[in-house]
Amino acid sequence: MDCPSCGTTNTATAKFCVECGTAMATTCPSCGTTAAPGTKFCAECGAGLGTGMAPATPTATTSATTPPATSEAAVAERRLVSVLFADLVGFTTLSENRDP
């Protein structure tokens, strides 16, 4: 695998370049998943990985529910949500006789 910074050939399992120390993997700016150098789209969320890629660091942690801060305004956002609807039998009648 060639280093994206200096072009030095490294082993396939290398996390950092042996010549310049640059991280060999990058993270998705949308979901934080680690992606191989040269990948155009994130395998996890499908976001484009063009110029917004940041080098991965061993101590970096990204929450799946909190998008990373960017200087550009987000045009659209896709999130997974769960919605629960509940209907309690007799709740309206019971609540009419109670204090607000």
C-alpha cells in the first residue's frame, strides 16, 4: 500500500507510513468509519469521501449519533430513528378527573 502523502510503499497492515509517519487510513467525515486510502465512498454510510477526509488517529472516537463539526453548512442529513406510539385505554377519562 502506497502512502498518500509521500508515496512510499508500506505493508498492507501498516497503520502509519514507515517513511513520513502519515496515517495510512482515513475516517469518513459523516459517520467516522475508517476507510482505506483512495476510497471514493464510505462503505458504512455511503457518504462521498472526496476532499473532506481527515487522517485517522488511534485515539479518535466519533459518536454515531453526533456528526463531526464542520465549517460548511449541512445540506441534508440522514438519520436512523425509532418512533413509539402508545394508546392507553381509558387515559383521557382518567386524566379529566385529575389536577393538571
